[in-house]
Amino acid sequence: MAKFELKLPKMGESVAEATVTNWLKKVGDKIEMDEAVLEIATDKVDSEVPSEVAGTLVEILFNTDDVVQVGQTIAIIETEGGAVAATPEVKADAPVAVAEVAKAVEVAKETVAPADFSASDKFFSPLVKNIAKEEGISLAELEAIAGSGKDGRVNKEDLLNYIKNRGSQPAVVATPAVAPKATPAPVAQAVPVSVNGGDEIVEMDRMRKLISGYMVASVQTSAHVQSFIEVDVTNIVKWRDKVKNAFEKREGEKLTFTPIFMEAVAKALKDFPGMNISVDGDFIIKRKNINLGMAAALPNGNLIVPVIKNADQLNLVGMAKAVNDLGNRAKAGKLKPDDTQGGTYTVTNVGTFGSVFGTPIINQPQVGILALGAIRKVPAVIETPEGDFIGIRQKMFLSHSYDHRVVDGALGGSFVKRVADYLEAFDVNRDF
């Protein structure tokens, strides 16, 4: 018999950890090679971890809802003799190593478990809470840190500085009564929710809790402001109607309006690189690549934002294939963690549900998001050399939310106007 350490695999660039959501196997179960052993979740994507060997699951090192780092051992699988050729010394050392890991896990649980950050009256972002959990920061310590963010909120830099000076400045921890807690008042005054006999109480699922946290954090982080513009897309509608069948026959893909709009957004971002930035504290990060996030509704009612990498380098065919691929895999739950990473600007199609326009919330740490409204037939004034007349045109609204901390009205308005200009100047004679 040999023992194989099942480790959390690398799941893509910038993904360093995952949360165990469900064990598909229990101790004593037989496992086939490539059979899924457990389900995990990163910030936005759920996936499975398969076994690299066949054998019997003999030990589980992490429980449901535990956070695991990439490369950490999560389970021990006992294989038949000779199945794992290179693990004889693992066999000898495994009991000691497993015992050490188990002990470390128990110590970590004892340290982290009491830190129920949701019990605090202060707001802490998911990132801050995650760092605090990893570093064993207690709730009392976290509440005592003097924050430099909006309304005294503790941000990443505040927490990292505290951790850096933690050993040399223990006095900071000893000042939980540093302020008479002025912030709890609004929270304490929350209107109680009454529940009647026929009402049903349903707990949010994991993804909805994450989305909820992200949305609240974004509104509290960015100074949201909106610009709206109406666009005549009659030429685009006519062109798509003319070529969509030929496009599908040649490319094997359906041609929707989304890739056409994404193409215009990518062009506008090249013209206005000030919209293709991120904010990190007091610093602005100018992004080299244009990676477009595409908000997609899931069958369960949740939302996910897969990313089209280097969108400005794709022609319309490439954009259509990327949009369809990510959209289909999102609905089927087949996205990889890396598919949702690295976005620099986001587009959401609220017109899919009949909305004329909207005020979308920025996907942090980006500084802008564009909502595409429904295309409608409306009467419009048409200017001609012979004079003005009324005609029926296909129009839609573009709703641009941007972060007023770093994007002023001139830039935010000019950007969405440029998107509109590209759409209205669409060449009806172009090929695809």
C-alpha cells in the first residue's frame, strides 16, 4: 500500500485559494482515477477536484467551508501496491506529515473560528476579512485598527501595515475602546423584518452572498455617477438580419448583437485609455491589455462575469466566438477560475430582459461599466438635404456608470459618446 497526497491544483493566474463547498466522497470510499473527490469554489467559479490516482480515501484534512491554499494537501488516498511508484518515502513519512497537517488545521480552526466578522457593526470588505482570517486577526483586533478609508473604513493597506507592525506595537490591540463607536448607529437602526405564517425563509447560497458583499463594497468604495446616451442602431439591425444566416452557416456560430457592441466598446477603450484603469488605494493602475468583462445571468438567478482577454485584438468573428463560448460555458457551469480573472472594463446587457436603461454597479477594482438597453422601434426626426421628416428607427440607450473618484464627467461622457459614434457609423457593406 502507498499513500497519495491529493493537493489543491493550480486553477489559473491570480487564483491562490479556494473554499471547500462539498465533499463528494467520504473516508473509506473507493475512488477511480480522474473521479471527482470534492467541489471547491473561488470568488466566482465553482469546480471539482479530481483524483490523480485510483484508491481509497483514508483521510480528509479540510472540512466544508474551509479555505485552502493552492498546493496544500486536502486529502490522503491509499493506493494499491505499485500504483504510485515514486512514493515509498511518503508511506513512511505520511503518518507524521498528516498528523502535523491535521494539528495545524485544528490550531487554525481554534484561532479563526471565534472571529465571526459578520458579528461586527463595522463594514469590512471581503478582501480585508480574508486577510484577517489568514493572519489569525481577531474581531477585536480588526475593529481596533484605525482605518484610512471612507468613514474610517479599514482597507487592505491599513491591515497589512498593522500586520507588519503587529509584533512591535502590541498596544494597538489593547485599545478596543479607542472610539465610542459612532458607526453602529445606522446599522442598529435597521428596520426589523416581519415574518408572517405563510412566509418562507431561504438562506442565500454561497454565490449570492458573495455577490451581495461585492455590490455593497463597490457602492461604498466608488463614487458612482452615470451618463446616458441614445443610439440609432438601425443600420446594425439591418446588417445583422442580412448576414446572420450566412454567418452561422460559415462559422457555425450564431451572430448576436453583443459581439458588435463589444467591438465598439473595445475601440472606444483604445481611444480613451483613462477608462481602462483600476484603483488601488491612492494609486491608479493603467492597464496595458483591454479585457472586457461580460456579465452573464445564470439559470439559478445569480450573476457571473467571464472575461474576453485582449478584446481589442479580435475581429468580429473572433469576438462572436468568444462571446458565445463564455456565455454557453457560464450557463453550463463549465467556466474555469481564470475565465473570470483580469477584467479591465465590464459590459452588461440589461436589454435582454426588456430594460430600456439601467444604473449598473461597477465591478471593482475597475472604474466603469456599460449597460446596453433594449433595442426599440421609435419615431425619430431624420435630417435630410430636403428637410426633416419623421421615420421609424431602431434605437437603444447606453447607460455608463463610472467612478467619479478618478473619472470626471468629460471623460465618462466622451467615452460613451464615442461608443455611440462607432455604432451609428457602422458600415452596412462590411464583411464579417
